[in-house]
Amino acid sequence: MRTGKITQEFTELTGFVEDMVAMGLQPSAKVLGQATVEANEEVARQLRVPIGTEVMQIRRVRMADDVAMSLDETYLPMDLGRKVVENDLDVYPIFSLLEGKYDTPLLEADYRLEAIAADPLVAEALGIEERSPILLIERVSYSLDQRPVDYEKLFYRGDKIRLSTRLLRRQSPIPLEMLPRIAPKKK
């Protein structure tokens, strides 16, 4: 593993394995658990199912060159989740299974990023100190007809990952002549 942080670009919807291979790193995974759970309010909202609906939860540690990089908590609707967990998830990425085996194209995703402190569960899984800085990325991936097929909470080590993106500037909706009227008055 190279020293310092690796930079993961957020310019396209890609999976962990694709990102690590593109950087010349050897990706791997360790499944910590998989279970049928009832969707809480957050999971239900993200997957657009009623609260209490059974969904598949999968927890994995994702590694690059045998170093833990993230803890991934994945929620799938049961129709897909039952199929996905029949596979060796230490070997096969969920994105690859959805697209290559279960005819579920991943077209786009919503991302939310937040800096947080590692709780005891995340710290233990990643081999870091409790309260260490980590990045929480919440991602909902969509298939055809805007169907949410994957809700993930990705806990990335703050000491190993840097996120990078390039943004296009949209035209400002505020005309230049309006700025003096909306700017705070100088004292």
C-alpha cells in the first residue's frame, strides 16, 4: 500500500473495486454479516418502501492492498437482495452482480457526504481508534424508471481516502445589477 492518502474521484458512478483497480491497487472485501432486516425510517425512505418492509442488509469491510479502507453497510430490496447474497461477496462486487448477473443497470446515484467521528463498531471494523475522523458517504443508486436498488452507508477512513471531483459552473441566477440590493449593508 502506498503511503499517504489515495484520491478517489467522484466524477462517475463507479464501485469500490473499479476505483481501486484504476489506481493500481488490489481490492478485496470481507463480509461481516448479511441479514434480512426491517427497513427503518431512513432505509425505507431511501429505497421507497414502507417502514418495516423486509430488506437485505450486507456489511463488508473493503480493502485496498490488504488495508481496510471502508466499512460498507448496504441495503437492497428483497427481490434483489435474496439473489445477491447467494454469491461470494468477498469476491464479487454488488454493482457487478446487479449489472452483469441480475440485469439491473445502475444509471445514476445520489451522494451525501459528511465528516463524522468513528463509533466503536466502525472503529473496530476498520482497525482505527474510536472517534477517529471518517467520511460518511450515503449513496442511493437508481436503475430504470428511477427505481432505487441500492442504499449504502460507506464509512471511509479519513486518514486513507481523499475525495475529488470536478464541477461545471452553472450560470448564476442572480443578475449583477441585483447584487447591491441583496448584499448586506456596510456599517
